[in-house]
Amino acid sequence: MKILVTGGAGFIGSAFIRMVLGAQEPVRGARVLNLDKLTYAGNPENLAAVAGDGRYRFARVDLCDAPAVEAIFEGFRPEVVVHFAAESHVDRSILSPEPVFETNLRGTFTLLEAVRKRGVARFVHISTDEVYGSIPAPEQADEGFPLRPSSPYSASKAGSDLLALSYFTTYGVPVTVTRASNNYGPCQFPEKLIPLMISNAMEDKPLPVYGDGLQVRDWLHVEDHCRAIVAVIEKSRAGEIYNIGGNRSLPNLDVIRKILEATSKREELIRMVADRPGHDRRYALTSAKLTAETGWAPVMEFERGLEATVGWYRDNPGWVERVKSGEYQRFYEINYGAR
């Protein structure tokens, strides 16, 4: 199976490629072409394990460059497209909204057009539970829950979801949309909550916590997410939406305290900072549809996964330093350094 992956040098995309081409080979006979622009969060080092694999190819391409994307499709002729590429950080979208709409909407449009013209067996559009907005307890969002995005990022993802689904309705493109809860695991760029807190704790730096820190998120290990995507490729129905959750909801402060315990640091490192604009209070979704149709379910228990994630960052200080010496360091200093 020829799989075109966009954003494959990022956190989730690289984990998916490593899994697909790994020893267990969940997709038999897979060959992967990774399209990535290599913006700040795209790291080729995440794919060192497959760099010499004859089943893997890489092309540095901006998805908004239609001729380049169409040339890739003409040469590779993928059977499946898995579309991870996105500007995915809420804070960045608030500070500078334009890039999220350019990448997440125009990039998705360019990709869909290439698919429409040449055809694939399945187009998997990777989205987020943030499109549902804040959900009061004890409700959980199913796939028919209203879309209530709160940030430029989540609005751009909601728009790209609807655009992708419109290509199924109008043109018959075999689109499937997945909406996952908060991912965590190795190789995650240290601007997201868990890697940021791990990195800062290990360096005895302040751990900035928005507002009262009681915002609730559902946590999904990246390997569970990748297994779900494989299940979607193999067993899902075109034109459908599938939620992917980890079945473990926790307030941010509880997560941070678990990280402090795992790193043997004290709670004095916690620094409460002003809340960000439009901060959603609670995300919650149900994966019952995906489980019923494919048999998938998360298997990584959160405490075990968090401990392994802390261990990975502890064992890979060089990776962390190389990442933090660039774009992340400037972003951190601007947004957290003075607080």
C-alpha cells in the first residue's frame, strides 16, 4: 500500500510513520512518502529510525504550492493519504492567526484538489477535539456534537474538517475525518503542556500554568492514536467522522503534579499566570463509534505512558536541547520568560 503522509516530520506524523514501517508492520507492504514543509515543529530527527529504509521517501513541500503537490501525486500515485500537516498550537494562533488559516485551510484545499483529480482509496483528515469547544460536565461529544471552536486554531480545523467532508459529498472523494483528544508521548515539540512541563521541571525552570489550572483534558498516548488511524484506514466508512479519545480526563494541575512527582521536583516550581483568551474549560469526547466499527480501544494507561514519556525526555537531552536552541526558545522567552 502506497501511503502519502503530510506533516510526517511532526510529533504524531512521525510516530505514525515509525509504526507503519516498524517491525510489527501493521500495514502490510506499506511504502510511505512524507511531505513536510519542515516548519519549526517539523524535525527530520524524529524519523532517524526509518531514514535508510527503502520503503520510506521524503519530499520537502509546502502544501500551499499546488504545482508541487500535483507533481508529487503524479509521480507517487498514492493509494491512501493521511493528512497530519497543520499549524497546531493555540497560543501561536492567538498571537498570529494568519498562518493557521493559510496552512490548515489553503493547504487542505490544495491537497483535496490533488486527490480529486487523481483519486485515492482513502483520504484520512486528522483533526482535533478542540473543534467541539468547551463541554460542560458530564457531557461528552459524539461525532454529531455541534462545532463550537474558540480559537483561530480550532476554527481553522473545524473549517478544514467541513471542507474535507464537502469533497466527499460533492465529488465522492473517500474522506474520513478523525478528531483526537490531547496527545502525548516521545518527540513532542516542547511547547505543548506535557513536554513543556517535563522539560522545565528537569531544568528547574518555572512551570507556567494558565488561570487556575483546572482546565480538563482527555489524554491519548500517541501510539494509541496511531493504532486508531491504522484501524480507520482499514475498517472505517468514507464520509464519516470518528472521535479518538484516551478515556482519561484530568485537570491540567493534576497532570503537572504527576510530572513533578515523576521528575522528583517540588510544587514550588509551579507559577500561575494569566489565563489565555478564549481558553476552553473542558474537552471530553466518546470513541464509542470507532470502537464499535473497528474494535479499536486505547491500551496505554496514562500513568504508565506519562512515566515512559518522562523517561524518554530524560534519556534524550540532546534532542531537547537541539529543539530548544531554535524557534522554541524564542517563543518561550517571548511568552513565558517574563512571567
